[in-house]
Amino acid sequence: MYIKRLQVNNIRNLKPVDVRFSESVNLIYGLNGSGKTSFLESLSVLSSGKSFRSHLSTPIIARDLKSATVFGEVDIKGATHRVGVEKTIGKGSFIRVDQKTVTNNSVLARMVPMLAIDNQSFELVTGGSKFRRKLLDWLVFHVKHGFHSDWLTFRESLKQRNAQLKTKGISKRELAAWLPQLVSSGEAITEQRIECADFLINTINALFEVEKDFNLTTEFDRGWSIEKSLEEVLNDNLEIDLRYQNTRKGPHRADILFTTDKKKVSEVLSRGQLKSVVCRFYLALCQCFKESFGVAPILLIDDLPSELDQERAQILINQFLSLGSQLFITGVELNYFDSFLKQNKHAKVFHVKHGTISEETFGSESFTA
Ligand SMILES: Nc1ncnc2c1ncn2[C@@H]1O[C@H](COP(=O)(O)OP(=O)(O)OP(=O)(O)O)[C@@H](O)[C@H]1O
Ligand SMILES: [Mg+2]
């Protein structure tokens, strides 16, 4: 599965785009502010209906305009599918797949599975749980088909319960009304998360066995004590929840914990070692996906040179390529990519200048290798 062609209109500073991609590596280079991340955001719209940088439409639509469109040709098992997304200010988004209107973003996510690595991803090991949970849920969403609807039910019942917790004079009986739905959907998503987390953690451990540069323990925390059922913990914590006007424990607090010698990795490891944890986490996600579906997800890697040195980046890229992922990688300098170009004969290079994207061939004047 890979994106063959992309057409973009009115995304950020980009001039109209119509490009065809390599099914392996696509390198995108250009000066700061030229439009590289905007280009990756357009690809992300094809996969999720939104940018990986912002879930809102307004920031990605070109200034002073009311709508933007992204159109892509996607190869799935040799057949070409046409995906179009229009994002508007005020009227929502419109999605069409093979000329049929689609009302659910999840259809896109299943057709064009994609992961994005950018500078935020490197906070995976230092930041809060939200990001780690989101990535685990990305895998669960793909592997467990009932997960999405359970997750939507859980999110809605949690929202209602939290709103009630904020309501003055709310009775415990009124609060209990949301409990059955919250508990059943919460238990369901947790069960599915546990299965996928096991799969993911085993894969991460296997990756660390190959290159054991430091000890790493990875554990799944479901968001509340393993000694209690979700119903018990919600009942036991009711007074505290009422005081804080918020549901303090539950699947919305689930996390993946990385420790080394019983200490948080962020407190012990060097920046380079932390990056290596992050890279293996993404690699493990791709590997689990590949093992489940036989195809690898598409990878967007924004501003790779600022995060990894050339040698480490080349290793990472080769690992993703060996899984069969189509890669889109941005960087400011083309020189940084010289060694990739020598090794990856099918790579394509795109230059971004003031929002204009042009493909460069190996013989072109601006190619420096
Ligand atoms: N909605 C918008 N409409 C028009 N231009 C925008 C909009 N949003 C952002 N921009 C501009 O688009 C340009 C490209 O931004 P982008 O983040 O894609 O650059 P970049 O090439 O990734 O830069 P860097 O190397 O610094 O990461 C910037 O000048 C930015 O100010
Ligand atoms: Mg950028």
C-alpha cells in the first residue's frame, strides 16, 4: 500500500501541487519556512482527514481562503483508489473515496494507515501519557475492529460524567446513571489495549535484544489499580472525583511506562538514548502492524536531520524500508541525504521553495551527490 500521486490546493503556503511518489523513499528538502511540513500535513490529511500538527481545519487552510483540497491516488494490492478530502471553514470536511462520499474519517485511516514522527514525537519519553496512549490506540484501532466504537462510547460517557461532577448539588444516584455505560466501554477498550500492548511490548523487547545498549523495561499501565475492577475504583473514588470535579482514574489515564533500572528513562538516559527508545517504539508499532496486516504503514518523518545524526538516521530508514513502509522524509539540506540517495536507488527527491514543490532527478543540477 502506498501513495502514488498527490494533488494539493490551498494548504498553508503551498502553491498547487501535483506530484508522483516513489513507493519507497521520498526526500523533501528546502529552507526553513519553505513548506516542507505543510507538504507532509497534506499527506496526513489523506490518512486522517486532518494534519498531524493540528486537528483544526482553519490553520491549515491557506490564509484568507475558505477551503482546501487534497486528492490522492493510493495503490492497494495493485489497484488504484482515489481519495479526496475537502476541508472548509465553517462547513466541516468532505471525504470521497472512489467517487463515493464517506462520512467517517476512520475509513481513511484504514485505507491509508500512517504514522508521523516529528519533533513532538521525541517527547514521547519525556512528556505526559496522552501521546503514548494515542500511539498505542493507533495500533489498537487498526488491529481490533470493535475498538473505535467502544472508545467513542467511553469518551462520551466520560464527558457526561465529568460534566455532572461539575454540576452543583448533583446526587450520587444521578451520577450512577452513567456508570454502566462507562464501565462496560471502559473495560472493553482496556481488554483490547492489554492485548495490543503485550504484542507491542514483546516487539520492543525483541528490538532491544538485538542491540542491547542499555536496560529498558516497558510496561502497560491500564489507568487504575490492577486489584480493582473499573466499577470498584469509580465507586471508591467518588468523593475524590466530586472534590476535583473530574474522573481521576480509569482507561483515560492508561499509559506505557519506560524505565531503566527501575527509574524513569527521562531521568537517566542521554538525549541520544532517549531518541533510540522513541525510534524503536515507532519501529515496533510498524512491525506489529505489518505482522497483523501483511503491509506496513506509511511513515512521515519531519525534520529528520535535527533529530538524528546521519548514521543513526540511515539505520532507522533501512529498518522501516525493510518492513516495506513508504517513507516521506524532510530536511533543510540535501547534502544530509546524500548517503540515502546512494543506497536507495528508488528514492525520489523533491525541492520545496516558497511553497512550490518540484521533483529533482538524479542528473539535475541542484542534486549534489
Ligand atoms: N494558513 C496558512 N496560510 C498561508 N501560509 C501559512 C499558513 N500557515 C502557515 N503558513 C506559512 O507557511 C510557511 C511554510 O511553513 P512550514 O511549516 O511548512 O515550513 P517548513 O518548510 O516546514 O519550515 P521549517 O524548516 O522551519 O520547519 C511558513 O512561512 C508559514 O508561516
Ligand atoms: Mg517544518
